[in-house]
Amino acid sequence: MDSAKIAIIGDGAIGSLVASGAQKTHIPFRFLLRGDRESVLQVTGTERQTIRLTPTHFDRLNDNDLLVIPVKHYQLADAIRQWHPILSNSTAVVLLQNGMGGEAILSEYLKSQPVYVATTSHGALKTSPLQVRHTGLGSTLLGRSQESTSAAYSSAKDRQVTELLCQCFPPVAWRSDIRFALWQKLSVNLVINPLTALYNVPNGALSEPRFSDSITRICDETSRVMNALGYSTTQEALEQNVRHVISATAHNFSSMHQDIAHKRKTEIDGITGYLIKQAKKSGVDVPINTALYQQVTALYEP
Ligand code: PAF
């Protein structure tokens, strides 16, 4: 059996970390890019060591290879439409992005492939079109997508995908309740991303008392929606976790802050927009999230 290969859609910050890990562990990798352009060349680690990336060229992914999709929420449909033809029927696909709702988009194109979803707390920043910096060590949780009914799932496949991803993006932990983990991450993004973007502040500023009431109200609405969907949690538990992430990432600017600062489209539809959709389905009122959605959408005028 050939050694496994990894293809990564785009050359964003997180995807480049996966690539640098693949390079360190001698796993052949390539970026899948739109058009003919140079991909990220250098990844600087948290200890300031720099890796020069040397991707390999291959056209197809086989059964034991992996496709990693770390693109922005709004890029997902185009990305999978373009790249799904290079997959075999059993190539595993890992969706690794902020927000929720992406699994449903993938299920339209990936009828036979086993799809996995992951959430990470690693921090990374694209400092130039060809350079990425690993800004904070974190960890990644991985589990099967609920939207996929692939016949290629097996516990051996789950283990192989976990081990392969762990080799290049450690540490990775398997979660059979990955949706709960995704909701927890969503609850963090629901607070940090819109508030930092709207008030133009780094994550750590959200520990100031002026944000306290908003944070509590966002977590309260999120916990009500989660409970209505059968994920048992409380406002206090969500808020405690959000406050932990605020202090652990105090010096970082959130991805939504960066998107607004660079006049790029944001992931608000996959974050606050997703919550609002789920709230409607479950009959829960989410006024503060609705207001934040409108304010963030108004900030970005394409
Ligand atoms: O989107 C982000 O920036 C990150 O997911 C997080 C956890 C909010 C930290 O900045």
C-alpha cells in the first residue's frame, strides 16, 4: 500500500500548519488552489523555527489519503464543487473550519466519501501571502459528520484518519460527541468574533466590564438554543469557557476582526447566522445575536 498523502484546500493559516506538520513527518502533501499561483512557502512555529514548504504534485487522492478542508465558511461550496472529482469513493475528508452548517454543504457533493469534522484551538496568522505564523499551540477534536451516511466508515478508518491528522497537526483527540464540541466552539465564536470586530479590539479587551452584559446575554441565548436541540448546557458553563478562551488568546485579534480590518467578507453566516437559523427552527428568541448579525453584516459592504 502506498503511503498516505494529504491534500489541503487553499493555503490559509490553519491549512499551512497542517502542511508544515506533514512536511516534518515526511507525509506527501499539496495545496489545492484556484488558478496558477505560488502557495505559502514558510511557516514559522511557536518557537520561531521556520519550515520551508516543498509540496508534492499529485492529481488524485486514493482510499487511504486525506482531503483537509480548512477554508472559510463562505468558500466551502465552491471549493468542494471544484475539488470533489479528485477523490476516490472512500477518500476521507476532514472539514476544519469556524462555524457550523458546512457539513450539510459537503453532503450535497460527497455521497460516498466518509466525512469527518474537526474543531481546533490552534492559533495561526497569515503574515504575508507566502508566510504563516503559528501564534498559539492548541489541540484538535475530530469525529464523524452526522450528515454523512458513507458506507466507507469503519472504526479502522476512524483510527487511520485520527492518526494521520495527529501526525501532522498534533494533538488530535477522537470525539464520538463531536457536535457538542462544535457547539461549544460555536459558543466561543458567537461572543468573541462579532464583539471584537464591532468594537475593533483584541480578544483580551472583552474581559473589560463594559462587555460583561453582552457576553452573558449571548451565552444565555446560545444555551437556550442548545438545550432546545438536546445539547444540555447552561449559560454559566458556556460563559466560563468563553472567558477562559478570552484570557488564553488575550493578545490575538479574532479572525472576524481581521476580516473586517482587511475589508474581507466575514464568516458571520456560519456563526451567528447559523445560531439564528437553529433558533428559528426551535422557536427560541435570540435578540442580541440578531442585532450583532445585522451590525456585522452592515460593516462589510462588498
Ligand atoms: O475565530 C477566531 O479567531 C478563533 O476561533 C477564536 C477562538 C475566537 C480566537 O481568536
